[in-house]
Amino acid sequence: MLETFNSHRQTIFGIAYRMLGRVSEAQDMVQEVWLRWQKQDEAAITSPKAWLVSTMTRLCIDQLRSARRAREDYYGIWLPEPLMASSTPGPDEAAELADSLTMAFMVMLESLEPLERAIFLLREVFSYDYPDIAAIVGKSEVNCRQIVSRAKAHLRAEKKAPPPPSEQAQRLVEQFLAAAETGEVKQLLALLAEDAVVYSDGGGKVRAAGRPIISSDHVSRFFIGIWPRLPADTEWHPALINERNGFLMRTKGEVYGACSFETEGDKIRNIYMVLNPEKLRHLDPGPN
């Protein structure tokens, strides 16, 4: 029974994380599904994967609905908990699913209602057929098709997925850090796309910009302004965060920030800064 569950653990974790945007909650949901799975007669279940996916999806819909008010009242910008490369459900998951783990995609999903989100993910990310989706969420096939169509129309204005991690992107991140540390505005401007944006999530727990910071000029001045206020002993550790190049910020061995960068060509387009300590607890406190 454990072997069967473990063979699908990565898939159901992937669904839970994309639905909830929280690593900790996704892990809790995996544990809850495991507890329910143990009570089943495995021999009587035609498709264990279908049972596990269905159970996880329904649990996540219920969880999102109950947490809706907290999401709506969240202070400032909401970003998902950073997902590190080591914790990404990846080796046996299709490579194209990586784009659905980016900060941009996760933020985009926030505009969908829980049921819409589940149906959209099952169809567009996990490639489930409509009859299977209908059985999972308890809706008709026609209704599911309509929901996916509406969701795609709603999200159509969003930009395409940013390029995957690369050596060039990593160099841009390193050059950005060096320029910010020295306070060179011109160097920062040279690295940023004209319409660059910074999204920072402090959750009301720590200081962060309450709104997106837009344009290369404002972004460069923002970083020049905050850099002197960072802990003097800050260590910068390169990391893949939500499938994109970035870095962790550590002081006294503890992570206090995670930044994910989206690049386009030789420019940095978007920077996502997770500073809310509640969203960083799951990260390894030791150096990479």
C-alpha cells in the first residue's frame, strides 16, 4: 500500500502545491491523503492514481474555499511559498510542467476561483481528459469545458512563460547582485528591461513594498535604497526557486528572503521577493 502511494506522491504533491501555493500546506495535504488511503481496500480500487488525484483535488478545493477570506485580507502582494529545485516533484514529471511552477504562473492562478483553478490545472497542466476531470470535481463534461474556456480567456492577456533557467540568466542575477551591492544605478539600469517589475511579499510581518514596483528606473532606485538596510552579514546563495534562477538571503544561518528572477534575452524582466518569514520556514537553514 505504501509503495503504491509513494509511486504517485510527487503527482499529488504537485497538484496540492499548484492549488494552494504553500509547500507546508501541500505536504500536510499529502499526509491527509495518505491517512485516507490507508483506510481503503486497495484491491477494490480500479485505479489508485485516479483515487489519489481525485481525493487530493477535492481536499484542495475545500481548503482554498475555507481560506478564501484570509487570501483576500492578505496584506500587500501575495506570492507563493518558494519551491526549491530539490523539493520540486521533478524526476518523473514531464519537463514541460516546470513552467506551471514559476512565480508568474502561480500568481496568475490566484485570479481563478478554487473550482476553476482545479479544473484548469487538471486539464492544461496535467493533461487529464474531460470525462476524468468531470468525475473528479463532480461536474458535467460540458461544464468543465466551459470552465476551462472561460479560464483561458481570462488568463489570455497574461504573458507567455519566461525562459527556463540558463547560464546567461544566472550571470544576469550575479551581475545584478554586484551592481546593487556597489550602488551603481547605471549598471542596474543596463541589466533591467524598461518595463521591469518587482513583486515583494512581506505579508505584514516584515517591511516590503505593498504594491508592485514598475519600470527600470523605479526598480533600480528601490534596490539602491534597500541595500544599505539589509543585515551586514547577509550571505547570498544561488538557487533555483520555482524553476527559475535566483538566490536565498541568509543571516546567522537562517533564510530571511528568497528571490526569483525572470529574464528575457540579456535583461531582467521580473523579480519576485518572498520575505514573509512564515513562507520561508520550510527552507533548509544550512548553506547550499
